[in-house]
Amino acid sequence: MSKRHRSTVTPPQRSHQEMLKDHKQILQNYFDSFITRGLSQITIEVQIRFIEHWFKNIRVVDGEGERQLFIWEVMNLFEGRKRIAEFLMALSTADEDGQPCLRAGTVRAYACYLERLFVWTLNSPYIAGMETISSKYGPLDNPFTGVEYPVHSRDILRAERFFLTKKQILALLVFLREVFPGLIKKNLTVARLYAVVMLITETGMRSIELLNLDALGDDRDIFYDKKVIQTRFGKGFNSSGPQTRVMPLTRRSEITLREYEQVVRPRFRNQMNEPSLFLSLTGTRLSYATLRDGFTRLIETARNHGVDLPPKLTMHDLRASFATNYLEENPEKFWRLMELLGHSSPSSTCLYIRSRGYSRTEFMKDVRTSQAGRGGVTPRVYNT
């Protein structure tokens, strides 16, 4: 983003000031649509900042001097396609250590920000009132046509994705509750992490969904009487914004959550005013970075003390473990699993269904025919 690209273009027929005004108006029209689509404030700020900086950082030279790139100049099927391809290539270039400057997922996210802008502009090609961009600056097209996106994680099954059996999950919870506190001398944060791990492995909730759960006020997300828990920050579809969904509160997760709310959460600062279910030591909503670092330390310590766990287990792998274990026990409930995970496409759910050591085809054949031994973790939560 910091590298400036220069190119020479045909001298404009209008002043820089007029074109800049039109460019900003077109972008503002697009930004206004974010609100009607229900995007979160953070998402809005990130996309606006990226899009504005992207156009400013690409410099062009014409008869009046150097200036920024305007949207109709990049929405040219030939010159625009070249610009987009060069941009994606620059972000994917290897650094001094031989690794790509940015992950493929990050590059793909940037590409999506831009392509959504171009698609929206084609569908609503106006500057102000009924004046169209094409009538003033020439024909428009989507410059992403024919340009290959960076590979997405769903296009290649992650060979390093790990799944814990219910026996492994139980061993992790036992270690987390009985051994880990004495090793790091932080009982409060360990008890919080225990509740987090239990909830993800029992509900399949995403980390971001879990961190945005509220325990106080009208937005409280836990309903013990109905034995459900809701998330209002589920991943949207095509930038439709956060989605609400309801998941069953299993007996294990209910016992753990009640204990957390009654015994652990009241020991955090600001627990009567901050609605967040999971609080930081300073009394604010727990951040993902803090949660991730705590989980990484847990896994490393557990493995060093003999717990059978993969070396690179992540928080997201707990969600995948939930999905795999659920379908092993309920092979006929694939569509229900889709609902629980908050997926709109079966292909997304399929990525979470992985066998342990053999092909998914063989795995699915086994779970369809094997009905015996549906044991797993004891119905009683490890709570002593």
C-alpha cells in the first residue's frame, strides 16, 4: 500500500478539481450503501480507509502534473485489468525472508473490497442526480474480469487443520482446570479460558461471536430457561452484515456457563457496568489477541506436560472439532450442522468435516454405517 505506482495517461478534458470532486462523490455514494446493508462500524471504517488510500496511493501523470487515480480510470477493461493484476502481484511478492508480504487470505480480502465497489458502481453508475459516470468519462467495466484471485482457503483443504476427538477435548479440559492454574498462577484468567474452550467445543461458535456475547442488559445472549445461547455477530453473506443465530445450550456448557457467571465473572473489574460476558483484567471486552495468546500458551504447556494434542492447534480448530464430532455422532444431520455453524453453503460446512488419517469419502462411508459406540465425553461436565 505504501509503494506508489506512476503511469502516464491521456491529458484530461476537465480540471483535476472537477474530477476529484466527481471521484469522491462516487465513492461516497458507495459508502452510503454500507449503512443500508447493516455493516458493523468497524467493517465500514476498515473498508472506507482501504478504498480511499488505494486510489490516493496510485499516482498518475497527465498534462497538469501528478495526481491520484480516479475510479473511472481503473474501471477500464484493459488498462484497469492491468492495474488490478499488478496490485495483487505486488501484495503477493515474496519478502526478504522468502515469504509472501501478505497472506493469500488478506490479499483476497483487499481484492473483494475493490471488486464490490466496482460491481456496485456498474449497477448504480451515477455521479450526482441522474448524471452517469459513462456519459461524462466514458464506458465502465469490471477490471477484475479475467484476473485470478489469490487462492482462498476453501479452494485447498488445509493439510495442517487439526481435529480433536472428544477424548482429547476432555483431556484438555481436565488439564486446563486441574493443572494449568498451578503452573501459571493465574486462576481468574484460566477459569475464563476454561469457559471459552467449553463453549466453542460444545456449540461450534466462532471466536469473534463468542467475544461479542453480552451478559447484561436488554442484549443479554444467554437464556437458561430456554436452554439456548444466541450470537448476534455471525458472519454475514456477501457483506450483508452480522447475522443472529441461536444454538442449543448443552448440559455441559450450561453448567460451565452458570459457574462462570456466578463465581468467575464477578471477580473482574467493571463487571456491573460492562455488558460483555468475557471481560479483560481491566474491565473491558476481552480482545481476540488476548484470547489467542492465552490459548496458544495453554496448548504449548499442555503438550509439554504429556497431553495428546497437535502442535499447531488453533482456536478455529476447536470449531472444526465440534463439526467433525457432531457429524460422527449424527451422520444424518448434516443440514442441522450447517445451521449450528452458521453456514449458508454446504461447501463451507464440508471443509470442517475431515477424517483422522483417511479420506473424507471413507470417513463419510464409515459414519453412515457405524451406529455403535456413540460415547465420547461423559454427559457430566468435568466440574469437580
